[in-house]
Amino acid sequence: MSTSPAGIRNVLNETRVFPPSEQFASKAEFNSMAAYESLYNESTADINAFWEKQARDHIHWFEPFHTTFEWNAPFAKWFVGGKTNVAFNCLDAHVLAGRGDRVAFHWEGEPGDKRTLSYSDVHREVCKFSNALKKLGLKKGDRVSIYMPMVPELPIAMLACARIGLIHSVIFGGFSSEAIADRNNDAQAKLLITADGGWRRGKVLNLKQTANEALEKSPSVEHCIVLQRTKNEAAMKEGRDVWWHDIVANESSDCPAEPMDSEDSLFILYTSGSTGKPKGIRHTTAGYNLYAKRTFQWVFDHKDEDIFWCTADCGWITGHSYIVYGPMSAGATQVLYEGAPNWPEEDRFWEIIERYKVSILYTAPTAIRAFIKWGDHHVDKHDLSSLRLLGSVGEGINPEAWMWYFEKIGGGRCPIVDTWWQTETGGIMMSPLPGAIPCKPGSCTRPLPGIVPVALGEDLQEVGVDHGGMLCIAKPWPGMLRGIWGDDARYQEQYWTRVPNHYLTGDNARKDEDGYYWIMGRIDDVINVSGHRLSTIEVESALVSHPAVAEAAAVGRPDEIKGQAIAVFVTLKNHQPDEALREALKKHVRKEIGALAVPDDIRFTSSLPKTRSGKIMRRLLRDIASGKEGTGDTSTLEDFTVLAKLRSDEES
Ligand code: PRX
């Protein structure tokens, strides 16, 4: 879909502003808008000098770099000539500084089993496992697929690879054997690390069985290491498969970290692309490590006494950057949880926060909307007074969900960092610095230091205030992807061709008069009604602000008269769907946005189709709305879970 120079119309009229409390700001590293602006201006006045100093001060170097940045468009190199090791920065640096006894993870399995691991414990386990990997014959640069539940051995496996220069590719534990085989083959992985099973909603997911099916179709994989987690039946293949506990049993806990070149690949992470074939996003060593660490410290205003809980799975970029590499480089103490948020009851998250006195919670809008639907009484049972900061990631957070999160979970005292970023960006790009930048519900606010966003119209000129355009990043940054595994042409085409010399994010955004950014959804998700371009998130936010609505997804469908008509899919809290409610919702949108945005079709559904990471699959809904898949009577309650299953592997 094209973008007009005037950009996409802004119809969301959110005017609430929440400055940080005196109490929060007084303890924050950046405690005023002036402090943020001075840091930001310093960073952009000379971007290379800024990152050079950051890298010298915040990364341990075996050998210092000689050149901060080399740009052979669109291929970037940061901190050229330097040698470092990410696992060293995450572990040895703390142990050597006498901080090895600090808790790295308070881990809780879904059935309720618990483990506490200090930084020294993780260091020891990583060294033993690295030694075992070497014994299997793996060499620097080899690719290793990891398909595991959320147990401490998952970050341990990632760090063990990083320690000896193996490139990991973590595959989310919910993926099918097809998806695993595709990723193994694309990366030509030599090893798969998995487990017998993992717990999810009281049941064992038989990971080894799925892994075995995948291995039948993965000729490059020579070995499979299996962690014993659930003790279910796991068929082991002689000569190929080994148990984790057997191969580490006699290994030494001494394994020096391999000095890695700044630009050596650290990991590949597969994400969906427009063609359906997953893209292996490639991140490298020093720039990624620095970016994950500093953005973690800035955005979460991290302090030694914090207990940080990022609820993402390590199979997503959020888990890579804000469970493993960012927080561990900063020596944070974290909570790690294996299972579902509604097991055994729908208050499991609140119970965990109370038990470990979590002070920073980082979760996704899809989870927040589920909590709202499940009801406040689950929250009311628990003491959440340890929380001081909340975060959101993965999708836009609708202002009403923001308000609930702020009031009900944060007790009105915790700022919310709405963090905008992508697998490709390696770390957070826009977010409030919580002690400095007042929040506006639904806005990711301002760019982080060194990040220069711009919203462009079809004519490639910057759009005016409050007009939406293609969100691009004008200057390279250390955490950026370095390419798509094995496909430089696709990397160039996808991110660097439509807009010369800019990284194209694929999202639309607008900037308001205060310089705050508002993400308007993916470029392809724009709805064009009678020549007015609306963003999906705005229509959805209006619907979610109605008391009966839990979630909403808006898409365009072809309409002879208007070009596109608006079709919305709505899930309800505790209401019965009927004609009266349908009319009430139309009226509500008219009041909130205006006649232009009133949905033509409203379909009630018990659930929305989502990607495995929780994003609503608007592409699929567009097909349904335009009648491409016969779904029968549009006014009945539909259950999309089957459709979601069919498509989710492709979309990841
Ligand atoms: O569309 C944006 C949306 O998620 C996309 C990136 O997805 P992924 O690579 O899976 O990474 C998710 C975790 C960083 C973006 O292009 N997105 C992510 N965060 C936000 C968001 N949209 C609006 N607001 C956000 N805070």
C-alpha cells in the first residue's frame, strides 16, 4: 500500500500525560526532561564519538578496537579490530569483581519447583557445558539450534555457545517439527539442544518427539543434546543423541572465554517475512552486547537491588536482549518462569511478583489484555507493592489497557516504559527514560540516545506533525542487524532499498507536537477509507476503551464505494454478543474518533488469531473479512484457533 505525502490521518486523540513521581525521579539516573535532552543531544552531535566512549566504558576488551564504525552501505561494522566475549561480559566480569554470589536467576517451574542460581553457579554450568560442546567436535562459527523450555539451561546453553564462538539459533518451544527443520536447514546447524519436555498448562509438551521428527529432515545436524526436565518417554538415537547430564558429568568448570572479533556472529534469530519464508536475522558480538546492556540500564533505570522480571520466552528477541544479554551484562537479578500465566490459576503472575518481590515487570500487551479479561479479583489477592516500574513490548498498547496496567498493577505509582523495537534492531529504540520523560498512554515517546528516527511520506520527505508516515532510522546504531543469514540481497532489498540510506522499519508512525512518537502499525496494515488513511491501532484503541471489549483487531476489506471498509473482530469481557452491543460499539467509535472510523462489520469472536509471540495476525483476518476463506455467517461467534494453528508457523 502506498503512502501519500500528507501521510496517514491521525484520529486518536489521547491527551493524558503522566510525569514520573517526585519519588521515582529523585532516585533515577536521568531525572528530568533536560537530563534526557542533554544526553540525547550529546549522542547525536557526534554519534561515533558517543558510541566509542560507551564501548570503552561498558564492555570488557581482550583487545581494544581501532575504528568505531565502518559503513559500506548497507553493511555496518562496529568497534573494528576489537576482541571481546559476550559470555565473559555476562558472567566472568561479575565473578572477577567479587559479585559472583549475586543471584542471577530465581527460577520457577510451572509445577512449582524452584531453583536459585548465583552468577558463579551460572558461570560454572556454562563452562562445563562449553567444554562438553567442544568434546562433541563443535568449532567456532558452527551453528547450534536450541529448542528448549524456559529452564535455566536455556540461557546456560546460549551463553555456552557464546563463550566458545558457536552461533546459536534459538527456536521457540511452541514451534512444530517443520519449523525446526526449516531453521536447521537454513542455518546448516550441526547440533540441536533440546529437552525431553516442558510444562505448559499442567501438561508435558513432548519436545523430544517433535525434535526427533525435525531431525529426520535435518541432514546437517550430527548431534542432539537432551536435557532431562519432565522425565517423559524420549526416544534417543544411538550415536546421535546424548543426555545433558551425562556429557557434563565429568567436565571441568574451567573454560576460558574465546576472544571473539567484534563482528563475529553471536546469533541468528528467525522471524517472519512478507513471503512466509522465515528470515534468519543475524546479530554480531560487540555492538549487540553494548546496545543490549546500555538500553537495559537506561530504559529500566536498573539498580542493584532491583528484581527484574521479563516474562518473554528466550525464543524471542525480547528474551535474548532482556533476559540473557542485557540484564546479565548489567549483573541483574531476575525471575525466570517456565509456564503459562493462568496455571494453576489466573493469578500466577501476581503470585510470583509477590513471592520474589519483583520490582520491574516487563511484559506484552497481549498478556495485559488477557489479565483484564480474567478480572481484577485475581490481582486483588496479592501484594504488588514491590513493583516500581512496568514495561510493555511487542505491539502497541491501547490507551485503556495502558491505564489498567498503570492503575491496577502499578498502583498509580509506577511509570510504564512502552518500548518500541524489533528483532532486527537488537534492542529498544524508543521508550520513555522513566525518571525523565513523562508518559502518554499509547506512545513509545522519544528515541533513545544515538537513535535518529524519522517518519517519511511517499515523496520521502518528512511528514508534518501528527501525520503518519513510514518509520525509518536515519543513522546506523551498534545493535542493528548485520544481515539475513545467507541472503545479503534480501537484506538489502527489504530494509535499505525503498528509502535510500535509511533503515526501513516496516512500521508507520507519527510524531506529535512534543516530539513523541506514536506507532501506527505495520505499513501493510493501513486502512484506506474514502481516501482517508487510518491506522489499525487507533480504531482498535477506540473499541478497547468500551467497557465490554477485551480485545479488538481492525482490518480493511475491499468496498466498491469507499475503497476499503473497516471490518473489526472483537472479543468481549463478560458480555453476550448481540445486535444492541454491535450498535453500541459503532456509536462508541463514532464518539471516540468520528464517523469516518465507524466499522462496517463487527464480528464477535471468542479469540483472535495470533502469532506465537502474541501479535494479532491481521493478514489472516483481512482474508476472512474479504470473504477469501468461507467463514459462514458473519454475525456468529467464531473460534479462530484452528485457523491460527494453520498459519502460525508461517508467521511466527
Ligand atoms: O510492529 C512493531 C511491533 O512489533 C514489531 C517487531 O516485532 P518483533 O521483531 O517480533 O519484535 C518484538 C519485540 C521487540 C514492530 O515492527 N512492536 C513492537 N513493540 C512495539 C510495537 N508496536 C507498537 N509499540 C511497541 N511498543
